[in-house]
Amino acid sequence: MQSFIHQTNPSRVVFGAGTLAWLPEEVERLGARRALILSTPEQVASAERVAVLLGERAAGLFPKALMHVPIESAREARAEALRLGADCTDHR
């Protein structure tokens, strides 16, 4: 068996009607300035709404997310985040 270390960071869940409006403050709470919004092709309209809510905190939109995250998709999203100067991502 290979040795490894696994560390899980604390999670924060914000749930309830209207809480999406808190997203800019949640990005700030993370110490981030610009978020890349990830969505599947079918959820672009929702992701665009998130971008509007984030305003200048939205670095851009990556509408190519796929179920089970193939490594190629993850690499492409990471490259887009770097290109756009994103320091935070929101997974939709």
C-alpha cells in the first residue's frame, strides 16, 4: 500500500431562499477577488445569473463542465482560470 496524507478543510454551506445574493460576500470571505464560474453547457443561463450577481468579482464563465470531471476538462478549466486571473471558482 502506498503512503499518503489526506486533509479535509472545513466546509461552509449557505442555504435558503435568497442566499445566492450573498455570493459576493462569500467570495470575499474566502479572501478571493475574482471567481471563475463553472457550469455545464445546459446550465449556462444560471451561471450567467451568478456572473451578474458577482459583478466585477466574476472573472469569467467556463461552460464546459462535465459529470465525473474528466482530467482533460479539469485541465482546460484550470488553464482558463489562469488566463483570466481567477483566484476562486464557483461550481454550478
